[in-house]
Amino acid sequence: MVAFINDFFANADDIIKVGGLLLVLIMIYIETAVFLGIVLPGGDYMLFATGVFCGSDFFNLSLVIVLLLIICASVSGDTTGYFQGRWIGKKLFMKGNSRVFKHEYLIRSNQFYKKYKAWAFILGRFIPIIRTFLPMLAGASGIHFKRFLLYDTLGGIIWVCCIVSVGYFFGKEFPDMINNMVYVLIAIVVLASLVILKLLAHKK
């Protein structure tokens, strides 16, 4: 099982090594713009790996520049998803299941959005399926664009800064950790999940 997890997440490392930061930005953008997050739920790990590579001077760019670029890519992808939702509207809820799209994903995201409102854009960033559908649902539900952009940007800043910065710390302080990033990521995901679950339970 550990070998399978290592092989799966190693793809993110290879993408970053071969395509560099530009390819990372493209993939972060299309995760929500064209629903890549349904097929490749590795956005969190890609951010973490990007931080590690940045910390080990692979990109030869400052952390601030990397953070700003990824935040822009993320918010741009979500904005594209938002306007798709505005265009499709209620037709989105009539879409049937396919090999990739599952209607239950949409229902789950819609319930999450209705329940947590502004908090959904922050907490939902750390949940792959919710992160993928939330922008489109915001557009379909008619939320004002300025309000959406404010909430989404806040969520994007918190999501990107938290995960990339942790990766940067490990890349800077423990350069050899790059060969065992998956174990660190699992620990981060577990801790982050506990915090999110606690927040969700508190708001019930």
C-alpha cells in the first residue's frame, strides 16, 4: 500500500521536475476550471511538493513570488468555474452521471455551500471534490461576483500559503526530505483534517 501511495504521488514530483512552475500553475488553474480535481485529486500534494522544490532552490524564485503566482492561478481557475456556473445555471443540477462526473459530488458540494456560506470557501479548499465544484455552484446559485471573489480569494490565500509554506520549510531545513515527502504529507493531511472536522463540528 505504501508503495502504491509513493508511486501515485511521485507523479506530482515528476510534473514539477519536468514542467517546472509553469506547468504547476496550469494544473492548479484547470483543477477547477475544467474539473481536473475529480480525476486527479492531488492538488494539495502538488502545492506541498512545490513548496519543497522552492525551499530547495529548484525554482530559483522567492517564496513570495511563488505564493502570489499560485494564488493567482487558483483564483483564476475558480473564477472560470464561477462563470461556467452562471452560464449553465440550473442545467448543472440536471446533469446525469458519467465515468467522471457523479451527481452525488454536486449534491454534497451544494449542501456544504448552503450550510457554511463564507466558511465554505475556506474549509472547502482543503477538500478536493468540494474545491472542484464550489466555484461553479456559487455561480449557479447567483451569488454576487464581488462577494464570491472576496471569499474565494481569502480561501485561496489561506490554502496556498499554508500548504506551500509548510513544504518550503521542509525543503529549506531538510533537503533530504524530498525523497520521503509522502510521509510528511500524510501527517499534514491527518492534522489538517482533524482541525477542519473540529471546526465543522463546532459550527453544527
